[in-house]
Amino acid sequence: MDFPALYVKETRAISRAKGSLLIAESIPGIKFNEIVDVQLSNGEVKSGQAIDISEEATVIQVFGGVSEVDLIRSKIRCKGETLKLPVSIDILGRIFNGMGEPMDGGPAVIPEDYLDINGEPINPAARQPPAEFIETGISAIDGLNALVRGQKLPIFSGSGLPHNRIAAQIIRQATVKGKTEKFALVFGAIGVSYDDASFFMRDIERTGALERTVAFINTASDPVIERISTPRLALTAAEYLAWKRNMHVLVILTDMTNYCEALRELSSMREEIPSRRGYPGYMYTDLATMYERAGRIFGKEGSVTIMPILTMPDDDITHPIPDLTGYITEGQIVLSRTLERKGIYPPIDVFLSLSRMMKEGIGPGKTREDHNNAFMQSYAAYAEGCYLREISTIIGAEALGERDKIYLTNADEFERKFISQGEFEKRKVEDTLDIAWGLFSALPEEDLKLISEELIKRYLPKYRMFKT
Amino acid sequence: MGKIWRVSGPLVIADEMKGSQVYEIVEIGEEGLVGEIIGLEGNKAIIQAHEDTLGLKVGEVVRGTGRILSAELGPGLVGSIYDGLQKSLLTLVENTGSFIRRGAKASALPREKKWQFTPRVKVGDAVSQGDIIGTVPETGLVEHKIMVPIGIRGMIKEIRQGDYTVEEPIAWVELDGEVKELTLMQKWPVRKPRPYKQRLDPSGLLTTGMRILDYMFPLALGGKASIPGGFGTGKTVALQQLIRWAQTHLNIYVGCGERGNEMADVLYSFRKLKDPNTGRLLQEKEIFIANTSNMPVVAREASIFVGITMAEYFRDMGYDVLLVADSTSRWAEAMREMGGRLEEMPGEEGFPSYMGSRLSTFYERAGMVECLGSPERRGSVTVAGAVSPPGADFSEPVTQNTLRIVDALYALDVSLANKRHFPAISWLTSYSLYVDAVKDWWGKVDPEWEDTRATALKILQQEAELEEIVRLVGPEALPQGDKLLLLISRMIREDFLQQSAYHEVDTYCVPAKAGLMLKTIIKFYELAQEMLNSGAGIEEIRSSPIVYRISRMKDIPNEVFEQSVKELWSEMEESLVVSKRVP
């Protein structure tokens, strides 16, 4: 439907069209970053955004590129609005495209409110420090890199690694211990292949989680500029569900590498000065304004937890995309090709992975009293084993001392028993910790320096068996 | 009053702005967004907007305020949480809720609250700039000294005692028949360093409770340090440890373009943590500036200068102040963004060519000074800035420009962090040029400090060389003496340099304890060498219960440490000497 009367201003004076940019004469009353319609001479309407306005000219970035735009008959019409998402509780169970329009064949959402997709920054003084442990059922995450509500924890992967399967497993299994609260999932697919998007949607559907899921899907063939809006739409929906509807929301965004590529593409079209590897200098801030929408707020029941997935170009963690992400997020889960080649699932690289919020979420009353010590000790033992493994490749395992050999075997066992698990296996955090204690049995007891004697007496299997 | 001519991100150009000055604060549009003029061209003013410009229109009004970006200085600063423009974030929560609305206003100092003012001068006294005319007990830890503002002198005509708000006059100063009112509050333009009588060299240790800093790479009062590190290397935790335990009168934490959750964690923890000396809540000596990464970019620059201005103000009272900035890289990025919008010729990696000089104007405001006015007093501002080098590559421009200015480097090492060695400060690449500046200080606490420190550094250096050999031939192939050296260096690393920020006792280590810890390890080394010489094996030494005892030294509380380390020493001598005789 069209209400021409509602369009307040329009212009035909377009002087230049190139890439995704239109340069037109100044449009009085246009707002900075306003969403406009670009009507082509064949009647087709494209969306665009005013990215630079002045008394001399207006620069419009057209979503979907300027193909078929002609400089004489095309029109720019202003609606006086910045990009907003219509929200209501009915968005649950729905699938939208990168402009926030339904793509599941269902009717448009009857909105309760229109929310600016850029959101507003949470006042740091109103933030509640995240501290509730989320049990994902995956030992390498729960035991060593625990996730808490309100955290932003990305998965750094590489092409061909099973990040989608891990993310799907987390979606299936994630719970907060001993609580049944309103839980929702927001899924944002950014420039992914059709297959990847449908893998997730099928998995969500199969587990019956669809009715508490909102999906925003921009596939690889959709307009590049919509990759910029897709994650913002997803986060706006998440904020609505968390802060207005008191739900605990987990946001999965995949693949953020495509988002950053889109950002670079648009930036170069705007002829901005590039920073590292051609990415725009504001990429850190741009990513931060999205990831920082995770959190908890004093006096509000809900929470927003974000788990973005990104593939590191050439597995390089110092590439600007993972690098800037790592500076923003509260840790990272890094997948390792070496472990993948050994046939270990999930192939989580324990050394490069980190959860900054972990210490707040674990311990007595949250997971178990021995969690922190068992974590540190496992980590130290595995690190020692890996160091020796490295040395033994040069000098041979035979040249190692007895004590060193124990650690070398322990590292292999740790990968086989602790890190490795089934794709549909949900381990309780207690089971995860018990596996760790089982591995400690093989080590000399006096080497367990990071655990207090009291805990050793309570949890080390040989004492436990003695007791029962 | 002008109008908007162009909007492009945080860059706004306004027309009809004749008569404005550079760095003047303007209010943009109907919402009155805060902006700062950074250039003038004919009638046009180039403005950097400190708030999001979404939805602004060409032709909207731009109002000049006639004042430049200034900080409010007076009672009420301590314990506050500000954004980059010194708006009180707690007031904003009360006024506008949990989210920050554009254009929302909140003054820095509470206007209603009354402070108890006690004069220190009397009617008829001659006063001049910087003189302390009275005091206000601001918190249990900070006595706020009210000073005569810069540029004012004369004779006290009247001075009051009692409870006043920051805006009510408390004294009148007369000069040549002209009378000026003084209030508890004064203002100072943030980009201008506050004056002092004389600049002094940094001296005395800034006690941080971190062993690797205090003992190995000391930071002097009035010094400046940089903490660069890749992500996950513990920059934020290291800075938080600094502002928690630094033995100063006041600490300022500038969270500039960093994480909101971490900021929340800092704020929350300060409501519980206590000062080790007085037992009072730490937030009674802290000021926070929280300009998180999702808050307007341009305000990051302002936040650093607002912070350092407050630091100088307390320095002028004769206090030792520590300012930490996390992270200066985000600030540099804000500069780059503005430079790009202004179409300036970019320097290295797109950063503007003036970045280096802008960084120095910040760091150079650190220092120890003899303050203006009477009574005579010394104050200091110590600055520690984090740098977030992309890809943990220290050759990038922000790190390199910073290293030209600072005198202490605490280099955070990714490989140490991956081994979970925290604080991940590399002992091989870090340095401090303040060793001489703190020599006298250490002389009183630990006369053998210089020697002990040098011995430990030498052992660590030797270890690094041996590591290369181990990688080729394996640890078993080394001679006994080298094996022992590896054992000792490991003890220095794990039992001395490693320090847990989360352990109740270990989080704060008094300098005397640090010295005793290191000396215990070196003493053990000497005894073990004797044992080796008399034919004992390395295994025997490694499995000695003393090794385990030494590894637990960290957890012994500061108060009982000296006693229990004495026992350890006599035990050590006994057991090692006895086992020496056995074979």
C-alpha cells in the first residue's frame, strides 16, 4: 500500500550514482541517518540511508546497490524516520529478513512499539555485574571457560571447523542450574550460506525451540548493506524481550566475519580512510556498540547474553576481525584445527580460550567449591604436558624423565576424556569436575599445588573410594 | 546562534557562527547535544559532537555557550561516577533510567548537598592563588582543601564557617576595592594544565602491592607508565589492582572505550573492598570515569582530560594522586575517526599525525610538583595508561608514540597469559627508569633491595638462555647446576612473580614481604648449591618439603609473615644441611 501524502519531501535531482551511493541535491528537513525510499523509473522501490547531509548535497547509501537507478527519473522520498523495528511478544516464533520484514510467509507483526535498531547505551552505573552460571553441558566450556548470563562470549573458528554444530549444541543444552525461567533465543544469520541458515533453523525446529526463537536471516545472496542492519535488528529484538518482557535471552550471531566484510565494503564505497587491512578505523566502536548491548541491569529481571560466531581468515587470531572482537568481548572460545584433525569434538583450544566472567559465575553455591582449583590445576597440568609434547617432538619422548612422561600421557588423556565428548552428550558440571579429578589421580599428589589439602581429601578418587 | 550546515557522523558543521572561539562548547539541535568547536572557517564552525548525531537535520539551531570544556572541581567529586563529559552517571540513572538518553544533562557536583566548611584563614589575611583557605571533610579518607582559584588574590574581607552548598559563597576577597566571591566549587578548562610553583623529579615508591612492580620494576610518585598488551593479557585486571591498592591519597580510574560489564564489576567491587591501612571503604578515595565503548566516541578524548584535570586539582591540595586510563588506544581511535571525517592527511595506520603530540600533552601532566600557594606542600600525579595494540604487536603507532613519553613499561605478554601466568608482565621486556628515584625509599625498608633485585633478574635472564638449549636437547641433558637454576627461576616465576588478584591475602603484598619472599628463594638457592657440591642429586632438592613450603609463602598474611618466614629459614637451614650430610 502506498500513501503518497505521507511522504513529506522528495527530490529528483540526483547528480551521481556509483556503487551504493547516490548524491543528490540538498533535501530540506532530511535527518542524519534517516531511512529513505528510492523509487526507480520502473516503479521498483529501494531503501536507502542518508549518511552525509548538508546544505549543498545529500549522500544516500542505497540498500541493495544502485543498479537500475537513472539520474533523471529516479526519486528519493523521505519518510522522516530512522530504521526502526516493530516489536511485540508475537515476534517469538517468527523469521525476518535483514530489514526486519517477515520472511516466513506469516503476517506482519502488529507492533506494540517501534524501537530504534541502534538502541541506547546502558548506563554503566546501572549495570549489574553478571554472575549466574549457564550450564552448556560442554566440559571444555563449563569447566574451563564458564559462560555467565549477560556475558558476550564469541566463538573464534576457522572455515571448515564445527562451530555451527557447537553453537547448535549450546542452543539445545544451555540452562541455568536449578531455575526454570522465561528463556528466549534470538538468532541472527549474517551473510551465511543458505545451507548454514537452514541447518540452524532445522535444528531449532527439531528440538521444539522454535516458538521461543526469533530469527533474522540475511543469506549470502541478500543485499550486503542489510548485513549491517541484521545484527542490530536481532539485538533490538533481544533487548525488547529482555528489558520489556523480563526474559533471559541468548543471542547467536553468525557469521560476524561477513558483517565486518560488509562494513569494509561500504566504507570503501564511502571513500573513507582505511585502517588495518582496509577495514574502517571505527570498526572497534562499531562492533562495540553492538556487543555492549549484552548485560544485566539492576532492577530488571531479564538478561542479554551474546554469542557471536566468527571465522578467522586463515585461522589468524591477529587478523583485525578476531583481534578487535577479542578486545570487546569478555573472552573467547577458540577452535583448534589440530584438535579437529585428531578427531576431537568439540575441538576447543584450551590455551587460547578464555572467559573473563568465569570467576564470578563459579564456586560454592554456583557450581561446586572445587571448581576454581580444579580448573587451575587441570590447566597447569595440561600446559605442562603440551610443553613437554613440544619438546619431545625434537628430542623424542624417550629422553624425558619419568615425571615428565606422566604429564605427557596426561595431556593426551585430558584431550580424549575431558575435552572430547559427544555432540548430543550433556554433561553436568559436577560430572565435568569429576572427570578432571579422575585425571589428577594419575599425577603425583604433591604436584597438586593449586588445590588445598582439604579439597584433595574430599574429591580425589582414591580418598573418595576409601570413604564409601 | 548558528544553524547546522552539514552532518557526517560525529562531525557537524554549523553556519553563521561568527564570534565563536575554538574549543567553545556548543549545544546542537533541539535536543541540545553537547559539541565542541574544533575549527573555524569564515562563518562556519567545525564541531565535534560528543553525543550521537542520529536524526539531526540541516538548519537546526546551534547555540554557542561562550565557555570552553571545563571540569567542575569541589567537594562531591570523590566516590562519584562520571561519563566522559563529567556528567554524574548516578544522577542520570535517577533522572532518565538505566539507558543513557541523548542530550540528558546532569551536573558533576551535587547542587543541593551541604558541606561542612572550616576556614583556615581569617579576615584581613592576604591570600593569593593556590592558598588553602579552609577544609571540608569530604569522605573518611579525603579531606578536601578549599583553595583560592587561579588568578585571584587580595585580602579576605569576610569568611564563613558552617554548612554550605558548592554554589553558596563562603569567602570574599578584596583587591583594589574590587570584591570577589569564593565558593567551594571552582571550574577549570580541561585541556589546560593547572599551574604549579615548581616541577620536581619523581621520587619515592608508589606502593602498589604488586610484587613485580614494587620490587622489580618500581613506579615512582609522579611517574608515568604504560601497560600495553594484547587482548586477554590482563590489562584491565592489572589496572584495577593498581587503583585498588596503590598507597596514594586518591585514585582516578578512567574507563575510556572499554567494557561495560568490567566497569560494573569495578564499581561493584569498590563498594565492598577496604583500604588495607585504614579499613575504610576504598570508594572513599576513588573517582570513576566510565565512558564505555558503546558511548559516544568523541567523548573519549574529553574523558582523559577531565580525569587528568581532577587529578591535578587534588595534586594541588598536596596529595599523591594516581590516574589510570584504560585504554589510551581507544582514545587514539577517536582521534583517528575525527581526523578521517575532517579529511586530514593521515599519518601511520590512518592515525592523525598529531597523535603523538596529543598523547604527550596528556602524559606530561603527570609529575611531582611544589604546589602554588601556602602552606608549602608537594603533590604528585602518577599516570598509568593501558595500550591495546592490534594483534599484540607493539610496533604499532599508539604503543610506539607512548613509549617515547613514558619512563616505565609493563609489557603484557600473550604467551604468559596463555600459560595463565598473571600478572602477565614480561620480566624480559619490561623496564623502569625509576630505579634510582626509589632507591632511597627502598633503602629504609630493605637495604639489600638493589642486590636482591639484580640477582633475581640475572637468574631469570639465564633461564631464558637455558630455555633455548632445553628446546634442542631436552631438560634431562642439562648439567646439575643448570637444572637447579631452572628450578630456582621457576620458583621465582611461580612463587614470587605470579600473584593472584583474587586471593584474599595475595592480592596485596606489602613491599617488606615481597623482599623477604625473594630473599627466601635466593637463600634456598645458595643452600641447594651447597648440597649439589656435596654430592646431592637434583631430585632430592626438588622433592624437598621446603620447595612446597616456599610455594605457599604467598598465602601467609602480611602481619605474621616475618615471624613465619624466620621459622622457614631455620627449618630450611636445618633440613638442607642435614640432608647434605646424609650421603
